[in-house]
Amino acid sequence: MHQSVLEVIGNTPLVKVNSGLPGNLFAKLEYLNPGGSVKDRTALFMIEQAEKDGKLKPGGTLIDASSGNHGIAIAMIGALKGYNVIITVSEKSSAEKVNAIKAYGAQVVVCPATAFLDHPDSYHSQAQKIFSQTPNAFMPNQYYNVNNSQGHYSFLGPEIYKQTNGKITHFFAGAGTGGTVSGVGRFLKEQNQTIQIIAVDSINSWHATGGCPKPYKVEGMGLDFETPVFDETVIDEIATVSDENAIGMLKILACKHGILAGPSSGAVAWAAQDYLQKHKPVNMLGVMIFGDSGRAYLTKEFYE
């Protein structure tokens, strides 16, 4: 028995995904967190750290930019803790995500999709503007707050290491803010330097294109700016994935494995399978982060 849903964030299961290739791959089903994604973990960590530091006071307002899942987590936590919540999102965020944020009582501001995060019209710039104009407010600022990766270092990393009895050999995670792959990667490298950390990026991101990003459909993934949250020193490889390959994996995951995952999970699954085919690692125990559910994208017809 738990006193609130915040107490059941984490401890998500590892489920084997049979790729048909040598090596064991397990999906970490982060969509089974109460807010529906891996972002529940870091949102809670950043908010509670701000409360401890006195940056967030009772009756305050939480403001942040999000592709959707972080905003849902902030809205859920804010509702429980009694904070007002304002979330800015890009117009490419799914209707399901936007409606979920609103369902928790938060205000949503939809902004134009921009090529660069620092564009004046971007959802991040708009969140900063609203924050500067709102008294008694706190902005977790997931894109630049190092507590983002620290939350995963403190909780998700140890959880995965314990679940695999320390036998994990490879870790695959989508890189958007870089918090998940950096925080977990840093923890795992401290346990065993030979563990391979693979960040999964969009083939059209700012990082992948050398500073000339192109539009892409996969939400919540893509290294589109420089940030201290992304610690490249713990990354062994950055795997780039196209929209076509990421979305193409979704029906395979659903119809073959019974896993209705979001497009970033499709990208991670494709990258892991591609890695197996190229490297053929011996005695592999790989863990893939499946960050959210396909239920958040059904209106986008990725599963047709």
C-alpha cells in the first residue's frame, strides 16, 4: 500500500525482446511509471531538489518546456504537491500528450516548431519568458539542469544494475536532453568500465547533421543543442536512426512482442538490433530504455 502515486515511480520491469540474433536484449518498460514515461523519475528528482534548496516554495508555479512526457510528469507531480503548472510544447507534440498535461489541471502553451532550441519562438524560449514574468516560480529546465542526469544516476542506474545482477554489458537509450543515457551511463561505468553505453540520436538532429538540423517525426529524442546534461565522456557510441527505421520498428514490437511502445523506443530497438548485427557481441546482456507508450501517439498513425 502506498500513500501516493509518487511512491510507485520506478521499479519498472525488464522484459526480454527476442531479436532472432545472438545476445540477450531486455526492454526496460518505463511507460509503466504512473505518468507514463521515464520522465517521471527526473521530474520528481528536480522538483524535490528545488524544494530542499528553497528554490520552490509552497503555492509556487512550475514552468517548463517539454516535448510532452516531461510536461505530463511535472503536471502530475504539481497536482499532488499543490503547485500551479504551465508547460510549453512544440506544435509537433502529439494531441494525446497535450491533452494528458491538461487533464492534470496544467496550462499548456503551444509554440511553433523551430529548428533551434534558442530561437525566440521556440517552446524553450517561451518557457523562459513566462518564467521571467511569473513571481514565485521555478523552472526545472530539463534541457540544461544537471540534476536531470543526476536523477538517473541516483535511481535508474542502480535499479538496472541490480535487476541484471550486475551482468549488464550494453545500455541503449535515446538521447534528447541526454539525461537518461548520461546519468545511467555514468553510474554503470563506475561499476564496470567495460559496459558499453550507446546513445541513440535522430539522423536529422543538430548533432548528427553537424549543426544543420532537418525536421524529424520522432518526439523526445534528438541531440539538438549543447548542454551540460549530456556527458559524452561516458558514451561509447552514438547511433543515428531515421524516422523510417524508428517508426518501422513499432509494428514489429507490437505485433511480435506485444509491446506498444512510442517512436523513440522504436529508434532504440532498431539501434540495438543494428548493433547486434554489426558487432555480434559474445555473452551480451543489453538493456534498452523504452521511454513511453505508443498510446501517446495513436492519432499520428505510426502503427497503421
